[in-house]
Amino acid sequence: QLRFNASKTIARPQFRELIYQFYFDPDTNRLYRGNPNLVDSQLTNAEARYEWYFGRDQRFSLSGFWKRIDKPIESFVSLETDSFITSFANAPTADLYGVEVEAQKYFDLADWGGFWEARRIAVVANYTWTKSKLKVTEADQTSYYLAASSRALDYFRNGAPLTGQSEHIANLQHGLEDTDGLSQQTILLSYASKRVTSRGLYNTGRPDIFADPGLRIDFVARQGFKLFAKELELKFEARNLTGRKNIEYQQLGAKRVEVNTFNVGRTLSLSASLKF
């Protein structure tokens, strides 16, 4: 099937992006302060998608998308009293476009007999290429609470990518499933190319802060069983098996400085749930 979509939506700032007080985010290891002058972002969206269902629960899809964002909310870093503070401001406009491809395929293992008779291999893969650009002119203005400058070019660079947007994102899931009951074991590989996490203030000459997420490997297993005539599910998760660190850096020419590096850490979790 072919699908075409067009829409207009809004994105509201979060409360923590609005409140003018300091707070520490342990997930990013950063000190933040909001901007009460933030306004809603308005988005114009368009997408064309081709989908081919070539078997039960199996599919291939290819899509192209485009967005025009009016007043996108961007984060930036400023230096105050020897501390780096991350805050937010509305950029004038931005364009975002890209291509996404996804496939899901199963391989039946019934011919193997015995333990494998009701099992199948599941492979799910997707890849997204995205390009984004800020549009900033000399006449554009922005608003940051109690700031001396409202000139947009002091905060944003024309043609810069949106914060948090990787150009390349890829995911691969390879798992074993039982078709007669709940039993799944899945390895997940996730990759994201470098992306801007915060703008550097251009009126101070500081470059943007980049992150390099790289490759991450996870393992998830789910097993259903009965106990006292009740159905239970046991779930085991092993996250970030390679111990990939979060690395943020600034680069000017050949000089690179790491500004925020911390160990995300490997995590193991086991949980159980009861179905009524």
C-alpha cells in the first residue's frame, strides 16, 4: 500500500524548560536553568510511505518525510561564575527531511523438529537518514529571560543541524520466538552517529557541543509460565553490554576538548508480572 500524510502540529515546552531556576539532571550530568520566555513550536509535516506485506507479520516499508518547524526549541550552553549552564531558546525556523527503511522477516525452524518445532527466528532492521538545518537571518530575534541580547545570530548559526538529531540511526533486532507460547530471546544492536547536544553561544566564539552515541548492544529475554493456575511472565534485561560511555566534546579545528564524559554503565534487571 501507498500512504501520504500531511499535518500541522505544535510542540509545547516542558515545565522544566520554562522554570527559571537551577536543577541538575543525573541522566546527562548537567546543570540546567529554564527560560520562561519560551513559546510553542509549530510544525508542518509531510510524509510518503510505501509498505509491502509479503507474509504473515512480515513487512518492508520505505518512506520519505519533511518538516518545517517554526520556533524550534534549542538548548545552548553559557558560562556563568565558572560553571557551564544549559538553557533553552526558540530558534527562528528549521527544516528537517529524510528517508526511513524498515524490514521484518521470520525464519521458521519447524523442520528442525523437537525443541525447535514451534520456534522461529525473528529479524527486524531499520535505518533512518535525517538532515536538518536551522534558518537564521540578521533580522531574526529570539527571547531569553533577563538576557542582554535578543539577536538570534548570537545564539544560533544559520545552517546548523538541530540539537539531538543524528544524521544516521540504525537498529537491528535478532531473536528467537516460540509460536505456541510466550518465550522470546532478543539481541538488540543500536547505532546513532554524532549529534549536537547543545549550542555554543556564537557571540562568545564557543563551538557546539557534540555527542557520539556509537554502537550499543542489549539483550532481552521474556518467558511465560504458569504458577498455581496463574499466568506469569519473567523478564530479564541486560543493557549496554559493551559499557559504552557517554562522551560529549567541543571541537575547533584540530583541537578537541571533552566537556562531559561519564560512564552509562551496564545494567541487569529481572522482573515478573502476573496476568489476570
